[in-house]
Amino acid sequence: MDFSPSSYQIVQDFAENEFEDEYFEARSKWLLGKRYFAAEEEDFIRDFKSIVWCSYRNGFPQMSPYPITSDRGWGCMLRAAQMILAQGLIRHIFTREWRTPLDIDHRRNDSKYCKVLEWFVDHPSGPLDCLFSLHNMVLAGMQYDMLPGEWYGPSDATKVLRDLFNAQEEKLGLCLAFLVCDGGSIYRDVVNKAVGARQEEQKSEHPVPIFDEEMSRDGNLFHDPLLNPPKDKQNMKVIWEKGVLLFLPLRLGIDSINPDYQKGLLKTLEFPQSLGIIGGRPNHAIYFVGHENESFLGLDPHTVQPSPDPANFPSASYLMSVQRDSPQILGVDYLDPSVALGFYCRNAEEFQDLCSKLCPAEGSGKQGLPINIANSPPYIFECFDEGIESDCEDDYVVIEKHL
């Protein structure tokens, strides 16, 4: 064995680098796909304060015919859903690098940012476009047998947002699709249809010479497949007409999150496409936006604030009320097994990257979360006899083998 000084130095450098990696890993935190180290705490706080905080409100117009003017004690999951949608809209309208202006006047003059906030003001109608107000969410939730004052689960909350978004898609005019992937299954055909995907030929740096079609002896156009081979699919690029918001409601255990899924759940918050996670416990929902080591970083909606005055929107006090100075820290064991993951993909490349991250060993069955990615939904074969559905299990023929 070589014990020369150079070999010793190599081993020492390796050990020091490995120690440094573990040290910085322990002193870093993730926020919606971005990693921050201890020396970047100011940048982390600036990024965190750019996330819209939706909390309990009181004093909003009553939800007729119910005499409800506050969501205190029951609206936390709807508030968490509002936050994850607001983050998705801001990501689409701006970019991940956008930050809320520090100056209140500059914030008020940012028409796009104020428009996003307006969509979440709690008002049934009036001078503002309160598309995703608590009133509209409760109204949409009635089709899922949810009444005002009842607590929502993550799956129902994302479906309510989807229904409202699809109903207002033309009015929003954002070139953005909204999909809820039930059962943890993402189907590429469904996504491509929602975003209006099409294929275009990429311009090659070294183009292959194209030969003209020739005329056959009878004067008809003659196509020679050797001179004009079919276009290679590898030279085709998928173009999206819209971005997409993807939400995956998951159940990761019975009474608590299965330990096998905990690291995978934390890992999703490191994806650049991540919009966060909504979950928590019954009657105590939280919007999770990052993690530090094995603990979640979240925004807690359980603070009651006054509802804004539509006639004076956006006031300075309201602009200050949609920010939090620091995140709440919670252990993984705090979460109920029912969660909903949110992702935003601007184009086909980001979607493919997300698929590779969610299922790194796609096709092998080895993955961190119970998520399935396939090209299309499974085909369900139905048997019909003269218009009446029959039992497919009885429709078979036994063939005997004669010796």
C-alpha cells in the first residue's frame, strides 16, 4: 500500500471535502426548488416574503343564505389551496426569480401582482374580480357535498380550484392549463392535450440535403423513400401553447405518513417545478414551501385578519398582511398522510424533467413516492350484448385438448 505524502494528502482532501459537503448540507435549506446556505439568509427571507400568505379573514360579506362572515376554524385548507394556486399564478406570470417589491408604493403600482391578489379577495361580486374568493370556492365545493363551515381535505380543495380555474380560464387569459392527477397517475397524452402540444422540426446545424421529387414515366409524381426518408422523430421538438399547473393528491399511509415516503416527499420541494405541498392535520392545514434537513418549512393560515375593503384596494395594510417574516417549522411526523403536491411546468422540457425526477427509475417500479407516469390512461374494455352490459367474466369459451 502506498503511504507516500501525496497519497495521504489525497485521502485527507477527500475526507475534508466529504465533511464539508455534510456540513453545508446540514446548514442549508430549500425553498420551492431553490437552495439557500447559512450565508444567504437574507436572500432566503426575501424569497420567502414574496410568497403570498392567505390567512383566516373576518368581516367579509356573508355567504348567503348562511350567516358566515369568517372562516376561522374551518377554512384553513381552502387558504392553503389559495396560497399554492397564487404561487403557481405568480410563477407563470413572472418567473421563479421574481421578488415582491420592497417599497409599498412600488408594490401597489405593480398592476400584475395586485391583479393576482385581487383574484383572492373574499367577496362574492362587485368592483373586483374575486375569481378565487372563499365565496366562490365554497360555492364550487357544494358539488362535492361540502357545505360552508366544513373542513376540506387536500384532494377536494384542489378539485375546487380546478373547477373554478376552468370556468374562468378565458377571463384569466393566461395561456395556462390546470390538471388534477387523481390516484397519483400522470398521463402524458392528457397533459399534451391540455397544453395544446404540437411537434415541430428542429433546425439542424448540419442539415441533410433534400432531394426534389422526380416524375415517373407516366408523368405522376414519384416519391423515392431512399432519397426522401421519413423525418426522424429525434429531430422533432414538442411545442406547448400553454403552461400547466399539475396537482397530485396522494395518500401516503393509513394513520401517518409511511416512513418509506418521507424522504421522497421532502425531495419534491427541491424540484425547480415545485409549488409546494398542502396538507397538515384535520382542522389544521398548512402550506409547505420548503424544508431544512428533516423538517418542513410552511405558511400557517391560522391567523385571523380583517377582510380588505374592495373600495380601497389594495391598501398598504392589506399589502403588508399577505406576507410572513419567517416560516413555521414542523416535523415530517406532523403531517396527516393525505397531501396534495403542486408543480408548474412552462414547457415540454420542464415537464419531461419533472417526470424524470418523480420517477427516476421509470419502468423499474423503483420510486420514492406512489406516483405513476404513463403515456395514456389504461383502456377499459366493456362487453355489450344488444345494448345491455354483460358480465365479461362469463363471456369465455373453454377449449378442450384431446389427446
